Amino acid sequence: MRIAVQEEQFDLGAEANSFARGNVAHGAIVTFTGVVRDLATGDLDVMEIEHYPGMTERALTKIAQEAQKRWSLGDVLVIHRHGRLEPGERIMMVATAAPHRKDAFEAAEFLMDYLKSRAPFWKKEITRSGAEWVAARDEDENALGRW
């Protein structure tokens, strides 16, 4: 298991290839990458993401360990960025490896739902007209209900 909370960009291809090379005994590898999306109005300049070092890594490790308990996983990778990110930049990546695809897909979805709604990150959208903290969305909270 690898958990990384970092400011710098990550190379999606290199991370996915490295994860796959380290999990040759598993028949399924699922990856998901989230990107900063522009606002519907098209005026997002940057998103600022804050976290508490140490606390965030511990929380992500705990949820990754929970995924390993619930599903038959061989490995888990979670990368989440912080700092100033522009629309289109990669914000996070989740990868899971399992003997079979069902466990790999479900565990990846579980981790993504957690990252979206409960992980200790705070996001602020900065536009030409000002800045606003991103509030929790009901659909993100409701997604956790299936787990």
C-alpha cells in the first residue's frame, strides 16, 4: 500500500505502470484519476487544496486499510495533491489490485467516494470575481451510504 499527499504533479502513466508491475500476481487492476474541472461558468482560475500534514496521511491510510479488509485486495495506491491546481490538472489517483475485477472495482469506488466526501482536504475555488470554499454535496454524502 502506498499513500502519497503531495503538491507536485504525478505522472499518471508512470504511476499506473509501476503499480501494475508490482502486482503481477493479480488478475485485475483498476485505476481512476480525478482532474480539477472548470466551473459551469468557465471562470475557475485555480483551486486551492489545503490539508493537515500527518493527519491527512493517517486518515487515508486508515480508509485504505479498511478497503483491504472489505475486499480481497493485493495492493492499494492513493495519490492526492494539495496546493494551487488549475482546471485540467490531475488532483488524485486511486489504484487497486485484486485477484478478480469485482473486488478491484468496488474497492476503488469505495476509496473514491471516501476521498470525495470524508478525506480531510479543504478546497477553495478562486475565480476572477472572488474565492469561495467548496461545500459538501449531498450526492457525495449519499454515495457513501452504499458502503
